[in-house]
Amino acid sequence: MMNLLTWFGPWQLTRALMSCVLVYLALAVSASVRAQDSKQVSLATENVSLTLNQALEAAWQRSLEVSESRSRLAIVQADQAVNQNWLAASPAFSMGQRDGKAGTPSGSRETELGMSFPLWWPGQRAAGGQATQSQLGWSQVTDQVERLRLAGRLREAIGDLHLAEAELQQVERLVQDLGLLTNDVERRVRAGDLAPADALAARSELLGAQAQAVAARQALAVRQSHWQLLTGVPSLKLQTRAAPALAQLPDTHPELVLANAAVDLGQRRADLARVQRSDSPELSLGMRQERPGQGAGLQSSVVVALRVPVGGQVYQQPRVAAALGELDIAQTQALRTRQRLTAELTLAQSQLSLSQAQLQAERERAQLLVERARLIDKSFRAGESALPDMLRALTAAASAESAFTRQQINHQTAIARIEQALGLLP
């Protein structure tokens, strides 16, 4: 009996330890799940108050441009690594052996081992370093321009999304008002105060508004899908802001800076093309071992050679001409970029001024038509106005309020276009 207890004892202890481990793992997994759930809830809460800058960062991480940015940076880093090397290319190893040279005794043999080291032309390494440094600056400014263009897409997308939301809200409000009016008309028809045709007219207007609401929901779903695909975050709330104080195109506009960086890069590449040749000089170091033959001893010597290509200017001209052509294109593009940005800023300022005037007109029009609808509704309930007048007044007031809301959003979009034209990131 004692032997059995002695044999089962370790197994019982192991079983108890395994049970404790399983319980601990279960508690740890449960705590991890709760932590993930609380983190998701926290993120969802934070997303409610997202800013355009946060949306831009989320969209940038999802965009193709971020992959292109990494690729440009990798190319620049590879070029910098090449220019930091003291050799213009990879060294080459050579080995040769020659037996029985003519005029020598039989059994003679010559063996040679060597290494060839491609060297930089004078000024080539410095010019290459300047070109890669200029390319690094161009790459960084390109990222800023891509971010600005992505910000422009976001500004237009959020404007379209807010317009779709406002349209749906106005249509749903019209459906609610027409529903109350239809119920009131049907009640008065049953009481004999109105003709049955009035109930049919009110019901038809209600059905038309409901159809508009369905179309508005579909349009909103399209805009939401586009925004979600672009950013991966919930939509932003409409933010009211004033127009920027800048009135002229700043020299710090990312596209202007990029155009100037392209000119500088073209100049550096042209300088590099002038000092760069198709073939590099080579320094060769080696050892030669000779066996004269007929029992003579070995003779060893060191070989040092310098190979310098000559007359390569003719073959260099196509590369220089291509670099100068790219420089001329970059200079012309810089001039055209400034002209285009100035025209875009002028157009955006004109649209903002017209938008402000239209906003004021839509505000007054909405106030007048809403007051008119209120008066006609009061008259209709008193039996002094006909149903068609009431329906027209209600529809006109809803249309005016919708136009005013849309114009408010359009005005904020016009301000966003001013910021875009000035090159301002969120």
C-alpha cells in the first residue's frame, strides 16, 4: 500500500500543478480579452472627436504614396551608401598562368594573381554626394506635397459627406412634417371638413418625400463608403472656422518648394554628368611568380598598374545633354507651377467671396419662407387656406432650409479650398 502511494504521489502533485497553470492561463486570456475590449471602446470614443489632421495621418498610412515614400528613401540611402564607399565600383580578382613561353627553357611557368580597384574621377564622389543630398531633400518635400494633395482629397470628401448628411436630415424632417400634416388632413377628411382628394394629395406628397429619403440614404452610404475606404476612420463633424489671413501665395508652399528642389536636383545631376565618365580609372595590385625551368629557383615580383581611360568626352556628351534637358524642364516647370498656384488661389478667393454673399442670401430666404410656412399653416388650421397652398409653402420652406444648410457646408468647403491653395496642411 505504501508502495502504491509512493508511486502515485508525484503524479498527483503534477496534476495539481497543471490545474493551477490552466487556471492561470484562463484568467490571463480573460484579462487580455477585457483589455482589448476596453481598448476598442476607448478608440471608438476617441474617434468621435477626430480632427482632420488625425484623419489625414490615418489616410496617409493607408495610401499608396507612403509605399512610394519608403521606396524613394531606400533609393536615396542606397545612393548615399555608394558615394560613401572609397571605390567607384566593386573590385575584381584576376588570376592567370602561362606555361612554356616561347624562347624559354622547357618547364618554365609564370603565375600571376591580382586585384583591380575602380577609382573615382576627381570631383566625381563630391558631385555624387551633393546630388544624393539634393535628392534626399527632394524626396522629403515630395512627401509633403503628396500629403497636401491627400489633404485636398479629404477636404473635398468630407464636404461631400456633410452635404449628403445634411440632405438626408432635411428630407427626413420634411417626411416628419408631411406625416403630421397627412394625419391631420385624414382626420379632417373623416370629420367632413376636407374633401377626400386632399387626403390623397397629402399622402402622395408624403410618399414622394419618403422616396427622396431613400435616395438620400443611398447617396450618404456611397459617401461614407468612400470616406471609410480613404481613411479607415469614422467621419468628422462639421467644423466652423474662419478664412486664413494670408492673401498672397507664400514661398513656403510645398509645391513651390518641390519645384525649386527639382531645379536644384537637376543642377546637381548636370554637375555630376560633367565629371562622370563611362569607365573609371583602375588601380591594379598583384603578385607574379616565375619558374624559369631546368631546375632554376622561383622568382617573385609585385605588380602595380594604373589604368586611366582617355578620350571619353565624346561618349560623355549624351549623358550631359540629357541632364541639361532635365534641368531646363525643371526650371520651366517651376515657373508654370507658380503661375498655376497663383491662378488657383485667385479662383479660390473669388469663390469664397461669392460663397459668403450666397450664404447671406440663403439665410434671409430661408427665414422668410419658414415664416411664410408658419403663417399659412396657421391659416390652414383655421380653415382660411387650401391644402395645396399649405403643401407648397411647406415644401418651399424645407427646400430653403436645405439650401441654406448646403450653402453653410459649401462655405466651409470654400474656406478649405483657400487653405489648400495656400498650401496649408490641417
